[in-house]
Amino acid sequence: MPRQSPEIIIKELTAKTQFYALYPLIEQLNPDTKKAEFNQTVDEMRSQGYRCIAAFCGKQMVGACGIWV
């Protein structure tokens, strides 16, 4: 019997706290980035039209993609 893959849900992030939840993923790629610095940058980017979608496996965010609109 083939192993069933976990369900991945794709959602657009809309709330500030959802964007802040990106930090653990960003920290893996940029370990020198401080959380406060990241949050400030995200706030500035959002005010300029930055949007983001994220992939969730259960409640855990496992990936993300940002776009400028």
C-alpha cells in the first residue's frame, strides 16, 4: 500500500502576526537576522504592497512565497 503524503494547505497571510510567524523559516536561511529587525522590515514591506502565501502541514508553516503587488 502506498504511503499517503500529508495534506499541504496554501493560504494567503493577511494579519501582521501571520507575517511575523514567517521568522523561523527566514531564520533558517538568514541566521544573523534578528526577530525585531525582521518584524520591522516586514511592516515596511507590507506598507509597500508586499504579500505572502504560505504552505501549512497541519498548523505548522512549512514554506512561504512572497510577491510584490
